[in-house]
Amino acid sequence: MNQDAEVVELIATLHAAEQRLEELTSGEVDSIMDPDGRSFLLRHAQDQLRHSEAAKRILILQLESANEELETIGNSISHDLRVPLRHMQCFVELLQQKKDPAFTEENLRYLATISRSVKQMGDLIDNLLTYSRAGRAEIQKTDVDLGLLVKDTVSDFQEETTRRGIAWHIHPLPTVRADAALLRMALVNLISNAVKFTGTRSEPSIEIGCVASGSDETVIYIRDNGAGFDQKQAGKLFGMFQRLHPESEFEGTGIGLANVQRIVQRHGGRTWAEGTVDGGATFFFTIALAAGGRSPS
């Protein structure tokens, strides 16, 4: 059993012990047990409660230590992998810049392939670290103006917007209760997904809005008119390294949507998607509204 499962089991045991204490002190067993028997059961339940709490504290400390160790190892691996990648990229660029007649068009294509592979490996390292940190980072929830956060995130794609003439349709959005940094990370992944998969469209269009879901949450959607996907494959979208399109058509590491799901789940929300092949896609996630807030009508 892993440590997470042990913590869950101990918390369940702790809860059961607390319930038993409540039963014993409420007089439930008065009619079926003498005072000595009740006293024995009460002491036993109290001992079980103390042992469960102590074991839970030990496991929590072990998990915190393991997380710190994973963070250290992740940073070390990231640095150790990036150094040779930087060297490879540097020498590839030097070769590409040489005006040597021995370098045929075929040779240059090989160098371009190496350069793309190096970039893909760097992106993969970055995305894996982001995925890891998104699962371990402590959530600091505040009231976040989602409209402002979306506009700020969309501004990151100004170059693509201008070059490709992307039409943005951003509807009024509510104030939500979330960790602004993690939520922005999720939005970057979803919006970059929409930007990427509308790359073949002559008139790319991306819409961002919300619909009411309940009294305390809202559904946010990002809709595009891009390549879309087979709805039968929708269940694979948020898995690690899952790709529904060949890399020759659309670049990517297959981690971005897994990041989105992890962040949303840590906020207590859900993710899903709808699409049709060559008919665009819509990605949804739920997020808690700020106190007293509601989705724009």
C-alpha cells in the first residue's frame, strides 16, 4: 500500500473511532452493558483514537518529506537534462549557419529534424515539471476576476492573433474562488490548445464564456472552430501523453490537458470536452464562484 492510501485508511479509522466515542458517550450501550464494560470500551476507543492520530501525523510528515525530495530530484533532473540539450542545439545552429558546400539540402533537413527534436525534448521536460508541481503546490485561493485573468492570458497570444487574424469572442465572466496562478496555468493550456488546432483555418475563431451550473459554481468553456476530434475518443483527452492527432499535423507533448485536469480537480472541479472531426472543439471545466457571486446571464 502506498503512503497516500495509508493516510486515507488512517483517516477513515480515525473517523470510525470518533464515531464510536460519540456512541459510547451518548448512552447508546447503557441498556446492554454494565458500567465496567462501558468503561473498558471507552478506554479502548480513546486509545485507538490516540494511536490513529499519532500514526496519521507520522505519515503526513513522511509524505511532506517525500514531496520535498521529489522536488529536489525533479529540479536536478531538469538541470542535468537541459545542459546537453542546450549543447546540442548550439552546435546544430552553428552547423546550420556554416556556408559549407558539403552541406546539401538533405544534410540541412537532418539538422532541422535534430533541432525540432531537441526543442520537443525541452518542452517535454518543462511540461512534466509543470505537471508535477501542479499536483504538489499549495493552493492559495482568493477571489479572482476571471474576465481580467482571461484577457491577460489571451494577451500572451498577441503574436498569433495578429499574424493569423484570430477572432476572439470573450463573454462576461464571473469572479471565482481559485488559486490565480494555477488557474492561469490551466487557461494557458486550454487557450494554446485552441490556438494550435485552429492553425489550419483561414478564419480562426475562439470563444470563451460561461454557463450557470449551480448555486456555488460555474461552467467555463473554450470553443474553437479548429480540427476537432472524434467524440468517441473524448475520454482519452485528459490522459498523460494522449494525442488524438499525429505530431506531423500538430506539435505537442500530450501533457497540457492532463495539467488542466489536475489543476481543476485540485479546485474540486470537473473537466470534459465535446467535438467533431474537422468541426471544432469545446473544452469545459467547473470552478467555484466567489462568495455571493453568480454567473453572468
